[in-house]
Amino acid sequence: TETQVIKLEEDSQKALAAAEAGIDAVIKQSVNSSVQINSLGQFNTQGITGEAQVTTVSKPTFISPLLQKDEQYTFYLSDYPTFANPPQPGDLLNLFFVSEVGQCPSIEILVVTNTYTQERYAFNTCGATQIINAPTASNVPTEIDTVAFQWKTQLSVTDGIVMFIKVYGDKTKLGFKFDSGTTLPSQGKMIESEARTTSGVVKRVQLFQSFPQIPSNFFMTSF
């Protein structure tokens, strides 16, 4: 009936508001913390239950957000914030780019090591050329986590603690994977919240919060 539909719509809005409140509450907590939805203000009298939790994200692959022209991404090669456990000799990192059809970005890469040395690389995918100090990028289509990349390069990142990648010309996502297939260092926190009303309406909200992104002009300069 119309009354039931209105009730479900109201419950849906309440559940979404509760799930979002859970995100707001738990995002301030440390990793592996959780918050009960019914402990949050008005929701403890509405019969809304559920939980919000924050966990680290660690897996063998990682995909960045879509980076626009002149944007930069900070990728952590070691454990944040201690910068412990950097890659060992022989650890090779595969970096994938050119994810968008009809786009032809160039990328600049800066690797900072735990001895505070820097290695700088750059690629121009349109001309399939290396610009500075790196193996030539390869036009090898690869799919990672449902994202199709057209280009890849492989870099030695021994003792690296952080990598900065800046995009020029066109937009692209970036994909990361150790050649050995081992787990990458965590790049941030996953915040998930689920709220359930007494009528059975369930809403889930998920948010990825990356570790700090260094301003693009801090380490990198344009050519």
C-alpha cells in the first residue's frame, strides 16, 4: 500500500543517515576500531542497529583514483607512518597506466629511499619513449581489479619509502603490483558502515581514506 511504501522510504532514509553517522564517528578512530550504530545520538532510540569499522587495506594490487592532467599521486612503498619494511634488493614494482580510452598521458615518477636519495623517471606514452632514466614502457594491455591498462613499466624500488607519480597531458588511473606478487604496503584505511532498521531495511556505506597525499609541488616540478 501507499502507507507501506512511505514507511519503507522513511526507513531507508533513516538507515542511510545512520550508516553515514557511523562513518563520521569511526573515521576518527584508530585502525581496527569499531562503533555500534545504536550508540550514536538519536539512533539509540529508533531501534536502528549495525556497526561501523575501520580496517587497513593490504593486498597484492592497488588502483589509484582517476588522476587528471597535472595531478599527482603519493604511493607508499613502506609502512606508513614509520616507513619501516621498504622493498628489498631484487623487488621490482610494476606500474600500470593509460586506463582511459583515447587518452595519452605522460607520467613523471620520483622514488625517495630510506637513505633520502631520489630516483627520477618519466615516460611519454604517445611516442612510446623513455624521457628520463628508466626502462622503456611497454604497450602491454593488462587488467587489474577490473581496470584495463594499456601501458606498464617495471622499476627497481630497493629501499624505497615513498613514490610520487605526476600525470601530464591526459588523465589516467595508476595500477601497482610487485612482480613477485607479494602484498603491497597498505595505502590507507577502509571505513565501512552498515545500519539496519526494525523493518529490515539495510544501508551500507563504504569509504576508502588514503594515507596523506603530499602536495604536488612539494617534491615535483614541471618540465
